[in-house]
Amino acid sequence: MASNTKATSVKRKNKQEKAGRDRKNALARKSTASSIELFAALGEPGKPAPKTK
């Protein structure tokens, strides 16, 4: 039977790896702006672009 220390250290390692993977997955879900967000500053299609200050 494994020692309590070994079991705890393995659980900690797995938990840290999972946290890193969850963080990366969360970033990947919103890594690319949508086309609406990309072209929002250009205004509506067929109309002139809004004036900038």
C-alpha cells in the first residue's frame, strides 16, 4: 500500500496539472475575436465609417 505522503503528493500534482489545463482551456475558448467584434469599429455595411476624434 502506498504511503499517505506519496498519495498526497500525487493528488497535488494531478490537481495542479488539471488547474493549468482548465486555465488554458478557458483562454482558448476566447482566444479569437468574433467577426462582429473585429469589424464593430468600421460601422454598418454600406454606410460610411464613423468619424474618429
